[in-house]
Amino acid sequence: MASTLTRVRRVLTAAAAAAACIVIATATLPAQAPVLIKMATLVPDGSSWHLVLKEVAAQWGKVSAGRVKVNLYAGGSAGDDPGVVLKMNLGTLNAAVLSSVGVAEIDKSVYALSLPMAYNDDEEVYYVLGKMRPRLEANMLARGFVVLNWADGGWVQFFAQKPVATPDDLRKLKLFSWAGDPKSTEIWQSAGFNPVALPSTELATSLQTGLTQAFSAPPQVAALTNYYANANNMTDMRWALMLGATVIKKDAWARIPAELQPQLLKIAQDAGAKLQDAIRKSRDADVAAMKTKGLNVVTVDAATFEMWRKTAESLYPKIRGVLVPADAFDDALRYRDEYRTQQAAAKK
């Protein structure tokens, strides 16, 4: 009997010791590291747009209770859009806020929504986006990217060191063109323009040195970056909407716990809507502010506008099937015309 009790005591003592070891080992294990998302953007550091992105980063951290952390690299510090997409593919970055130039590095179909002078207003573009969005997002997912939101930076206009009223005025100047997109550069050249291909991070310097003399950007972007200081003539004509998207690599998104993904996606989408609203409201104020600092707004009358429209449309055969996949090009204009027909019918 005594020997049996002794054996029982030994077993219980050993079990207690093992349990204590498990508790001690568990207590000394490091906490699970948060999922780190490295996100790049050309948005200037400290700008109102940057503050919206910082708010998203903070909300992601709060909602996830610290399980997701976002590091922002603003102001082009991680490179321009084509370079950022390359870094995401290499794994050194995980996410980015991209212009259409960056999105086109993933799927050139997005250029169908930025065809020069093809759309009259925001509503037309976003109607077409609504129709094409499933295809665009499916194409990007197949290439390893998840779209968190769509937004735009406003309507692109020309800024130049000399007043530009007509297409011929612009043809006399050295026009900034995005590096890494040789087809766009060739299309500009085919129409008699003088594009100079450079990374967007070199635009300010190129304007200062005379390497370029003109560029295209929304007024809001020109104001934020101060690019207009060295090209202070703005042509008062909408060329195209600068559509963009916030994207994250599929593998990085998969590392985020599934139960958190819907909440984080909604935060990103709400931020896109907030940013877009701010851009809409700031356009006139930004132009007015630039005018107080020397901006000259070059007006375009109806006849001159028609010259620009014909110039833009002359590029379409060179864009379709070359810069933009033919099916995306055709569908975009078909959806645009569908919207216009609906609007015309509603007014009767």
C-alpha cells in the first residue's frame, strides 16, 4: 500500500512539474508580431491627402488591436508609381496608392477610363468604372493585387512655362512624360508633340533646369506639390480624369486575419470617398490660391476646345489595342454612350 502511494505521489509530482514547465515556457514566448504593411504613395508628406492616409493607418491599427501595422512612405520616397509596383512584385513593399500610370503597370485596361477628352464629367467616368470594375478588379487579383478602393486626383490640365491655348502651343514645348511607359511617349510623338520621359520624382528638377517646360496634372496635385511654381500657365481645359486606386499585394492581404479584412476594407473605402470629396471641394480654392502666387489661367474658347478634342480623338486609333486593350477601349466608350443616352432620355 505504501509503495503504491509513493508511486502515485511521484506521478503527481512529475505532472505538476511538467505543467509548471509548460506555464513558464508559454509565459516566456514572444507575442505574435503584427502584420506589417509597407505602403507607398506619391502624396506629399504632411499634405491633407497624406493625413487621410495616416488616419487609415491609425484605424487599421486600432480596429485590429495592433495586429496590423501600416508604415507609410509618402512623397515619392519609395519611388514613382512604376517603381513602386516593381517593388511590390519583389516583396519590398506591400501596398500603394497608385495613379492610373501605376495601376496600368498591373492592368492597362484602366487607361480606358482616362482617354483624353473622352468624358465630360465625373459622373460619366464613374458610371463606366461601375460597369468595368468587376473586370478590372478580377484582372488585378489574377496578377496578385487586391483593390482596396478607387478614387481620383481630379481632372488633368496642362501647366507650362509659356501660355498654352492651342495644341500647337504645346507642341513647341518639352512635355513631361512618365518614364517606363514608352508607348505613351511614342503616341505623343506621333501627334507632333515633344515628350521627355522621366520618373515623376524628377519633374520638379526638370522644370527648374529646362529639361521639361510643361506637364499635365490636376490643379490639386500642382498646388500640393508646388510644381506650378516653375510652370505657372494653366490651360483651362479638362484633358482626362486622373483615376487611381489603393492596392495591396494578395499575399500580404492573406496574412491579415480573415475576420478583420471586411472592417479594414470598409475603412479603406470610406477613406477613398473622403479623399475624393475633399478633392472635389478643393479644386476652385486651389486654383484661386495658385493665382495669388502668380498662376496665369489660359482660357480656351469653343473653337479652340474643338481643336483639342479633334487632336485627342486623332490619337484613339493609336491608343486602341496598343496602349489600351481593344476590348476595354470599346467597352468604355460603349458604356459612356449608354450613360449619355440615359441622361438625354431623362431630360425629355
